[in-house]
Amino acid sequence: MAKTKILIVEDEAIIAYDTKVKLELEGYEIVDIVGTGQAAIKYTDIHKPDLVVMDIVLNGEMNGIEAAEKILAGHKIPILFLSAHSEKTLLRQVESNDLYNYLIKPVSAEELFQAVIQALNVSNG
């Protein structure tokens, strides 16, 4: 059976690496790590991941929510947001757009694993 492919969109290298390691330990294949919304869109088109794990606040002109909206316009891929920012306006944007789930950083391996399973089940259900 093929491994579930995940694209990580995170502009902080340490957090990106930590997320990658946590997911690989659970058996997921990380297809790439990118740090901008534009790269997220491009690499989603290239790799066609099963899930995108995306930071909300990214370098560049586009935040993670905007990138997710563009990704979802062309692909039926669940998006799991990770953010150190818990501002109500950002979280309301995520919730109002039905962009799946979000976790507030720092995230434990167990929290991440459970959220990934939930996001994948929602998209397959």
C-alpha cells in the first residue's frame, strides 16, 4: 500500500523539520517542505499530496489561508493548519471557509497524528 503523501508549508526551518520528523515516524511520506503560499500552490500541483500541513502566517505576499483557498479551487486535498497565532480573526477565517482543521503550535506528536488522521478521514468520508 502506498504511503500517504504530505506537503509541509512552513517558513520556520526548525518547525518544518520537527513536523517532518514527527510525520515520518508515523509512516507518512513528506513530498516536500516549502515556505511560501506561492510555493505551496506550485508544489501541490507538482506532487499532488494527500494532505497539506500549512502554517497560517507565511513569508511572502500570501498567507496560508489565501494559499489554501487557491489550492482548494483546483484540488480536493485536505488542509491542516498549524499556527502559533491564535487570534480569533485568523481562526474564524479558517472555520468560515471550511478549510478543515487547525492546531495551535507547539504541537505534540500525538496531537499532530490525530489531526492528520481526522483530516484524511474527512476528505475520504
